[in-house]
Amino acid sequence: MKKILVLALISGMLYSCSEDENLSPSVNAPETYTFERNSSSTVAFNGQTNRIMMAKELVGGMLDFAMTKEQLLEMYRNETASGGDAAPFENSDLNSATQSIKSKVAASSDYFSTNTTESSEVKADFESWINAQIDEVFPNQNKVAAPGIAGQIADGSSTRYVNKLGLEYNQAVAKSLIGALMADQMLNNYLSSSVLDANNNQQENDDKITVDGKSYTYMEHYWDEAYGYLYGTATDKENPNPTVGSDDDFLNKYLGRVDGDEDFSGIADDLFNALKLGRAAIVENGYSLRDEQVKIIREKVSQVIAVRAVYYLQQGKAALPDDRNNEAAYGSTFHALSEGYGFIYSLRFTRMPDSDQPYFTKSEVDTMLSKLMGDGANGLWDIEESTLDSISEEIAAKFDFTVAEAGS
């Protein structure tokens, strides 16, 4: 693999930088993500943990044929937070939580504060997939899927449930949330200067003026909330990488998958080290150093999404049956391509490190999704290998990896 220059130094290594032509304080990153003030932790990201758990229950609920549309939509919206009979979540704490998935989907300061039309469209996409799962797939639970017919299809020992075009709505939701919720909030909201440096945050951070009733400054807390969208359900939240990939079904899971590929080995440490060093820089008022870590985080998180988009397109291609008329043999293909669909959707929410733009615009993403579903009237049933290769090459060309590296 063509390795990307690692800008973050290993934990605990001394880092100095220049700010406004003056030498900034030297910053030591701790060995773990541990920050304290007056013997109390200054790290908190409960809201991010809750949203990750809500998303897990929503995706699981989309394959629970006893669920109603109202229950699934309430998992997404969480408008009541009332408990009792209206409570949709199995985890009772989530039923009384004030957070919701929908409120933070396509809601970043940098991308959507002045782009409310697209934000509303993205939020509505998730509701449309949830509605369609109930209206199209649930009634055909016991029907064998075929071109133009929603239903079930075997994938080894698993059963997949697809719409008439071969798309699994639950996978579209799961993988699209990685971009529209986790990456967008992380890269384009909490790590943006428009949030970190809003109002009088820099001066208050310099003076260590904490949020009322809390141990942290606003800037410290915003950085930690970004951290929470990656490591919010980690087994060890201070030292999360030993279990990375197994702590959630979203960004953490696929960081682990990419890190486990020898072509991308080390990306998890790169991300964790940048998150630690950037947080330590905030404590020491080293804002240039902080911003250098933001660039690393944007690049690496975006790379995870892009690698997995290509991976699933290529896995779908590899799983195409030799006999294209053998409808029962498409289960693995549809599962991989449905995951690929969600990762392509998530590319809209990536962020180039030195830019205020994503690696792919909404128009470019929409075009790729149209190509994926557009080789024939029956969508993924008609997919051509050349289409999967073309989209894969288009994605890889924006990054420092090849289709072969990502697709294996």
C-alpha cells in the first residue's frame, strides 16, 4: 500500500509547534484518553453513547417482524422519551434519554447549518427506508425474492430480506448512518473551528473557565463528543483500540475491519493518537497543534468509509453467481452491495483535510448510487461487473489506495 505520511506521533511523545510565530507550549499526549482537572475526569460523551445504542436497536428492529412502523420511526425520532407503552427501545435508559438519532443526522455546523433543504432530505431518506421496510419487505417475509419481487433470499446460513430491486433497507440504514450521523458530527461539527472556537471558547479555554456545573471547558467537551462517535461504546473508553471493531456496529466496527487489513494496518492507532494529542493540545492551549490533528482525523475517518465502499462493491462482484439466471444464488451479492450502497451514501459526509468540502459532493454520490441501481429495470439483479469496477475506481482515485488493496 502507498502509505500516507503519519503526522500524529505516538502516545506520550513530545510535540512542539509554532503558533502566530511564537513557540506554543510543548504537549505530551497521555498514554490513554484520560484527562482530569482537580482529580475529576473532564471527559464526557454520554449523548454519543446513547445515539450509537439507539442506532443499533433501530437496525436490529428493522429485522424484527413484530415491530410496527410507529415503533421503528420512534426509535429514529425519539420524540416522546416518555417510557411506558410508547417506549420503543429494549434498553429502558434509552427510552428516557433526551437524545435522538434524527436530530443529529445531517446536522453538522459546517455542512448543514445553512443547507437545511439537503439536511431535511437526508433525514427523510432514513424515514423512507424505514417505511419501505415495513410496507414492502415485512409483508413478503415468507416469500422468496425474485426480480421485481421483495422477499427473502438465502445467504449461506443467513437469510436476507430485500426489496424488489435486491436492496436490504436495514443495511442501507446502518451503513448510511456511519456517514450521516457519526462522521458528519465528528468531522464537520465537533471538530470544526465553527464549533470548537465558537463564541469566546478559545479565551475561556485559555483561562480554564468550565461549563457551569461541569469539570470541562466547552472546547474540551466538543472534542470529547467527537471522540464519542468513534469510541462511545468501547469496552475500555480510555484505551479502546484493543477491542476496536467489536464495540459497535458502525464507525468503530469498520475502523477495526480496515485496520485488520495489512494494507491499512495502523490506521486505528493513527486515529487514536491524533484524538489524544489534539485533546492534550486543547488542555495546553495549543490550537495549531489541535488543528493539525483535526486534519489527520478527517483524512483517516474518510478513508475508512471509502475503503469499505470499495470493499463491498468488489465483494459483491466476487459473489455474483456464474449463472445469472440462478436467482437463489444472489444472497451474498445483495448483502455486500447493500452495505456498499450505504457506504457510498456516507461519502457525502467525508471531509478533505485542508478543505471545507467532502471528498465527494452530493451530486457525485447520487450519480454513483444511480449507477449502482441502474444497470436494468430490476436494480441489483441486473448489476454488471463493469459498473462495480467503474464506481470502485472513481472512489479509489480520490484516495491514496488502489481498488485491489481495498477490495481484498
